Amino acid sequence: MADISLVFHDGQEERVVAQPGETVLAAALRAGARPVLQCESGSCGSRGTCVVKVTQGAVETLPGRAPALPDGKLQDGLRLACSVRPDSDCTVALDYPRSLITGLAPLLSMLDVVRERARPPPEIVPGFGCNTIEDMFGLDELELRAFWMPSLTVRTAVVTEPEGADDGRVGDAASLIEPGDLEAPGLTAYLCSPPAMIDAGRKRLLDGGLAPERIRAEQFRPNEA
């Protein structure tokens, strides 16, 4: 077994233990760390969301699986977490904050499942709200999925308008729910936010006429991040 330290972009750290032969990604998932992932097979290559940087220790690529990253990135210590297993205790750096796991990760995972299974994929409108523009992490992941899924329309909003900005939407995540959204037949709404924002989003949906049984929610609290 090997100890793996997952160090997030915001400095927070989580430790997991890899069983013999287990990849870095598999160990993290089994421990409940819920890192951002995409294909779990290495096929997404350098655009993959599970790219990590090995800063301490050693890892090896799974037998029969190509490194999938350019030589320059490999020399910089970058690896696909789904394709490498630790040779020793190691530390890997992830290029996103710990809060991404409790905030955006469930949405990304849901979108990936829909993209892989639904033919054709349904119309999906993710709304992503933050307090400031500096908190708006993970947009590249949403934009990548919008590229893959023409039926996906991403909306974003910030509570505090950036100084000098004259575009973008100002408001909280609940403000991204528009009256026309609720007219879609068979609509199901998914809310993933701190409790207060869950309540605000649910009220907006109910006030707009959406039946309670069509609303799904997953709460997280800022101090969980």
C-alpha cells in the first residue's frame, strides 16, 4: 500500500491510501475524495480533467496504457491520475481548489454521464454562481463540455460585479433560473449549493410552478471545502 497526498490549488490537502496495483484516481475515488474526472481510461489525453502533477515520490503508468501526455508535460511531472499507480508514498498536486469537489464536481460528473448515455442528449442549462469573479473556478471544464454537447448552455453570475466590467450577469445562482426554463416539458431541476442557496433556488422554482417532486438537491457547506 502507498500513502497519497492530494494537494489542491488552494493549499488544502487530503490523504488517501492506494491498494496494491490501484491507480491514483481509483484510490481517491474509493476514499471518497471525489476528484474531478472524465473518462477514467486515459483516452481523453492532455485535455483530461484528471491531470495531476507528481511533486514527491514515484508513480508508474499502467501496463499496456500509453502515457497520453506530450513529453514536455511528462518531464514537468504531469500525469493522468487514471493511468498511473504509485511506486511509493507520493504527493500529487491538483490544479483546482478543494471547493470544486463539493461544488462543481457533482455537476461535471452528471454532465459526463448524460453525454455518454443519452442519445440524443437533452437540453441542459447549468447555472454557476459565485460571490466574486475570482471564485469562478472550473469554467474551462464547463466550456469543454459545452463544446462536446451542443445541447448544453452554460450560464454564470457573480454577486459582486467586477470593477470596470460592463458585461456578464450580476446576481446569485438562483437568479440564473429564468421563467422560460420552467416551460420545458419533463423538466427536472438539480440544485447543488450551500443550504441557503438551495432554499433560494427551490423557492424560485416552486414560485415558477415546478412541481416539488421535479426538484433534486445536494447540499454542501463552505467549511466542507
